[in-house]
Amino acid sequence: MHRRIAATLFTLIAGSAVYADTPETQQKNLDRYTPYLQEPVDQFQYWSLYKWQLVGAEKIVVWTTVKDAFLLTVEQPCSQLQWANGITLTTQESRFVSRRIDYVNAGGDRCRIVEIQPLDYARLLKDDDAPKK
């Protein structure tokens, strides 16, 4: 009995750890990335999804490699995005993800990508490592 309660408690704690950050944390993360955003592009090359981070109700940052990141804005409504444990990206045109053509799949939602902005992630990491005055 005690093992079952402990297992259930562990499952609840572990399950809650995968949910999205609070809206305040998402906004803080978006604010951190904003100075490093580049001009919007129509597409980016995509082989695999290294990791992703929700930074707003309709905004996610996806890393295609350790150093290549993009801010994607999707059409609303995309209500499952904030609760998704994982996402996939479609690639209609070969190995490129294109705005207005491709989608972020999250839970049961298929959310069209309306804007793609490259993130100068290398510069962000360099600035993070720089000594603070």
C-alpha cells in the first residue's frame, strides 16, 4: 500500500515537472532572447529537433542543433502547445521548414507557422559568459 502511494506521488511530481513554465517565466525567457533575434526569414533547414522551449502562448524557440535556434510564431488558437510534452515540425518542401506552409504539431493541435526568426544563440551564450560589470 505504501509503495503504491509513493509510486503515485512520484508519478504526480514527475508529471508536473514536464509542464510549461509560468507565463511570467515564459515572458522572461522571451525577453532574454529578444535582443538576439534576427530579421524574419521564410524558411530554415531542418534535419532534426535538438530541443525546444515555450516562450509564450504562440511562440516557441526550437534548436535544430546545439547552436542553431529559431523563434517560431504560430497561428492562434494553438491551445495544446502550452501543455505539450513534445512537438514535431512538418517539412513540406524537402528538408526546410517554411512559414505559412509548415506546422508545429503539439498534442492534438496542428499550428501553422506564421513567422520564423533566427536567434543568434552563439552571441547570447558569449554574452552570458562575459564578466558582468
